[in-house]
Amino acid sequence: MWKLIEAAWIVTGSADGDEVRATPKGAVAIDAEGRILATGYREDVVAAARSPDAPEPAERVVLDRHILMPGLVNAHTHAAMTLLRGHGDDRALQDWLQNYIWPAEAALADPEFVYTGTVLAAAEMLLSGTTTCADMYFFPEVAGRAFVRMGLRAQLAMPVLDFPTRYAADADGYLRANLAARDALTDEPLLSWALGPHAPYTVSDPTYRRVLAFATELDIPIHTHLQETTDEVASSLREHGVTPAARLAKLGVASAGLVAAHGVHLDPTDRTLLGKAGASIIHCPSSNLKLASGFADVAALVHAKVNVALGTDGAASNNRLDLFEEMRLAALLAKAVSRDAASVPATQAFLLATRNGARALRLDDRIGTLEAGKRADLVAVRIDTPAATPMFDPVSHLVYVAGRGDVTHVWVDGRARVTEGRLAEGPRVALAECAGSIATFAGRVRALRQ
């Protein structure tokens, strides 16, 4: 049993090099287990997928007005914070955190909040062409169950802090709760795991060392915020005598397993250090702009051989979970910051949103490109609208023209999650079941704002 998805164009990247291929009149064949059998020209794909037992596909989807591409990878978000969308707008990061977000979380962030917000976020991401996200938030077992219910692939960066929240009282409590959450869901194929120490300004050296020990033992990444603001860097220099990146390097945390969100204010030494370590920076352009954090020098990071991927951050600091917007912004801002129109061309921006995100999360053996043997996480994008006409380069169109409103079909693990712009029945039912809770939490946030 196999299925065939045909499209006007197939766009994919290479797992090794920086080539992005666009194949006209292409197709992807998928086996019954959700793996890609073949991709390329339709005739070649059919020939490769046929077998004596299954000479013809059991299902055929024809999208002759579409580009078919790998699912987008949102490599840094806080899904449950979708319930705080618009709360604390137009504030600088520390004001936003200390006076709006942390008090709201102290009042609201319980398991129901996490499940409801995660379902809502997953629906938005699926409809926007995101098939994988890296989520850092409290009650990761609850979030994991929400992602599984919605059929969205997720890496859960289990939170660790040195101060109490509704989730845990101290670093030991966070680690115990996190490991129990991972044990409860370890067999879920859509889920993977990381440890998520919040940031160098909220996590002590001893806690980072403990996180590193657990991450090494479990062979999972460490996902943390890093050098998002100038204040964070100045504070680290005063208290530790080094930048946060240099501090993490001294602790042994800066390695190929480090997933560092933002990286806005990295100096040349920091960039070189992270590049040599094989670390990843998750660029979140919209959040950085909205919080006035600054402009990450993506071109310099790429030059330093840092793996750069894209994230939306949470909807509370972005208001949208839209990787198409982040992809376009990343390309445009890189040109402005470097004053070089050739910086981060469309092909590279496309890889930031797909293959590089998979690489950062250590999932590039499964997702991020359309290649035989990988999981069938696919997105179809319409190209027959007036705004998409004419089209000379499919990759350029995906980066500079297409938006989340052009996404019509999404598959995760070969299973349809969005068809003709509408959520599949399972995710749609899960979202409908949360309607009452969404309204309740919206009312509670309004009360906090009064």
C-alpha cells in the first residue's frame, strides 16, 4: 500500500549541502508507515514505488496548482502562551516578563491552561504549514499529549528554573517532574525531548551542570535562551566577567547539543565559539522586533558556521505562529543588517525554516528534506492566486511571496492534517473541545488586565 502526491513543483533541500532543488511536474510516494519512498519527477517516482504487490497507488492526490515542500520547523516557541496573545503588547522584554507574563503565568499556568493553549497553537501552526515545533513550557507531559492529539510533531524542551512556579519549586523539582513526563510519553513517535534551562540570567551554574549531566546521560539537546538583549550581556559581564555564551562554554554546555534561542547580541568571539562547538542559534525575527531586542547578525552567524534555524517564539511576544513570515523577515533583515543584498538568499532562508531546524533538534535523519527514507512531513502551497503570478523561481516564491494563507494541505507522518485549508477531523474535534476553556482563560486574562 502506498500513496502518491503529485504537484506542479516539488521543492526540497539536501541533507548535506546547501542545494535546494525545484522539480516541475513532480511527485512524492509515501508508504503505509508514513515514510517517503521516492521523490522527483512523477514518472521516476511511480517507477521507484511500484512493486508486484502494489503496482498502483492506493491513494493519489493531484495538486497541479501547488508547490509541495517539506514541512516547516518552528525551532523555538512556547505553545501554551498562545492564550496570552496580545497581553503586554509594546513593552520591552524585562518589563513584559516581570510585569505582565510572569504574573499571568503565576495566576493561570496550570495543566488545563497548558493543554488548551497547546491545542490552539498546534491548530494555528498546522494551518500555517508548520509540521514540527520545539516547545519550551511548563507541564511538558500535558503539552505532549496535546501535540499527539493534534498530530503535530514536537520536541519538548522540559523547563528548568531556579525559582518556583506552579510547575515546580526548585531545580530538583523541575528535573524530577521533567523526567517523569518523558518516561510517561517516551514511546510516542511524534515526540522527542530536550532539557530547557530557561536562560543564563534565571539558571545558576550548578543547575546548568546538572542539566548537562542529565542531557548527556539521556543523549538529548539542551534548549535555552541566549543573549536576547544588551541588558542580559551587560549583567553577565558584571556578575561573571564573561558573556553568557562564554559562560556556557566554560560550563561545557556550548556544544553540538546546544539549541540557543535568539542570539541577538553575540560578538565575533561568541559566534566563533558557537560555530566551533557545532551549536545552533534559533533566530526569532518577529519577536526580536516586537520586543525591540535588536537585530541578529544572521549573515555573520552563517559565516562563523553556526547552524541557524527559525522560530516564532511564543504568540505572547509575536502574536503569530507563522514560519512563512519568519522566513521572509529573516532574509530581508539579514540584507539590511549586513548591507548586502546577497546575504541569506531565498535558498538559504528556505533551509533555515526546514533542514536547519531539523538539524538543530537532531531530527534531520527523519525530517527537514524530502528524501527517501524520511518521514512524510509535507506542505502544499497554492501558486495560482493573482499575488503569486507570475512565478519564475519556486523557491523565491516560497520565501518572498507565499504566506500562511496559501497553505492548503499538510501531512505529518504521511497522514493528512490539513486538507483544502481545513483541519482534519481529529485536530478539528480536539480544537472544538477546547472552545470553552479558551473562552474561560481569555476572560481570566482580561480580568488581570483591569
